[in-house]
Amino acid sequence: MSSDRAAQENEALLIREAMAAASEGAPPLPDLVPVALAQGRRRRARARVAIGAGVTGVLALAVFGATLPSWGAGSGTGQVGAAPGTPDSSAMPTPVPTGPSRAPVHVEPTPGESSMASLPAAERRRQEQFQQQTAALLDTLLPAGFGTVRPVDLAVSRYQGGSAGRVFPVVFSVRPTGDSADAPDEAPCKNNPTKKSQCKEAELPGGIVARAITAAGNSKGDKTITGVNVRFVYGDSIVVLSADGDDSSMVSAPVTADQLLGVAGDSRFLELVRYADSFPMEPKQESVRGG
């Protein structure tokens, strides 16, 4: 047994000497312990970053969801955002061909005021498409004196006519009424010579009672400009269509009460109203005040 053990030890010694000779001149093997520790630290750091990013993302979504206004589709109940998501654009009426896109008029929001630029992308596209269709229809229905009607990028209800260097602001608003149980009753429709206003009621298709008020606006020297405002209730919304004069040139809105009532009673205009009532784009109106 002793001779066998001696032979094994001699063999092991020869193997070690051969390995030493073969590795002579080669660079030393790296110390794997620090590398492993460093890799472990990097993996833990990446894990912490990933977990932190996930938590931050959840918090950001929570904050964004809490502060996001209720834009988007309604369900015909007058509640903005009552139905999830944005309605399919195919549901939007096309009362007239819009033709080439009309470049929106840019109006910078005042401090604390929001604009369409702050809307979610899908909702902004929906409102912009609605504005394009509305502007094209108003071009068709309003008197030629308004010139080309363009959307204003501040709000979906804002438009602007332009002719001969004059600017005529136009508003087309379809606002959900919300809870108006405590709202005051509509004041009687009557003229007010002191305020230089005239009130006229008319029945639109479907038995809708609309009220048109022609009133003096800004005064400068001996000049006074007038504008026309038409308002009526449709479904769960208050609809307002108004046209004002040009302040800089002191030129009144080139439209009469009868003409604006004709616009409001057009079946194509009421189709736009129907869509906006079913899929609200404006926040609720807390109260309905007399005109």
C-alpha cells in the first residue's frame, strides 16, 4: 500500500509541475469575488430603480387621473366623461364637406385658464374635428359678411369670422346642464330700451323654443356695436350660438336675430347639437340664468 501511495503522490506532483510550466508567463487569473460583488450591487441597484420607476409611474398615474378633467364621451345623460374612452369618430355627423383643413386661430390662455392643448390627445383630435365641421357649416349658413369662419384653439366653443380686416367672434356652446333643480326660472322675453336690447322667441324644428337677444356691446364715442345671442335647451344641454361685432373697427356683427335663428334651426346645425349633447365636450353648467 505504501508503494501505491508513493506512486500516486509522485503522479500528482508531476501533474502540478506540468500545469505550472504550462501557465508560466500567463497573466494572473482575476479575483472573481470583487467582480461578483460588484455585479450583485449593480443588479440590486437596477432592481431598486425598476421598482422605484414602477411606483413612481403608479403614483404619477394616480395624480394625473385625479387631476385630469372629465373629458371624453358622454352617454347622452349630460354628464361629461360618463362613458369610458372617446367615441368613435364615425359617430360624428358630417353635415357639410369640410374641404381643406382651416388653420385654427391661436389664442394664448390667460394665467389659470386651460386650453385645448391640455386635453388628452384623442379628445383633442375629436374636438378639433368637431370644430372643423362646425366652421365649415357656419361658413355656409352665416351671412357672407362674416367671411371665412375659423376655429379658435382656446376652446371647442370658440370660432372667429373674418372679412375685410375685421374680426367677428362666434360662440357655439353645447354645455351639459348638470343639476339645475335650484336654477332660477327663465326671465320673460322682453325688450329693454335702457340696455338697448331686444328679445325674440321662435320655435325651431322639434318644438324647441329658442330665444334671440340683440344687444349693444362696446361703445366708443358716438359708435356702439351690437351682437346677437341665440339660446335654447336641447336634451340635457344648454345651447348658445352668439355672434359679436369687431371692437377695433366698431362694426356690429353682420347678422340679424332672424338670420341667427335660421342658423340655429337648420337641420345640419341641429345634428351637430345632437352629437355634442350625446357626447359632451364642455364641463357642466351649474346653473341656468335668465337672459
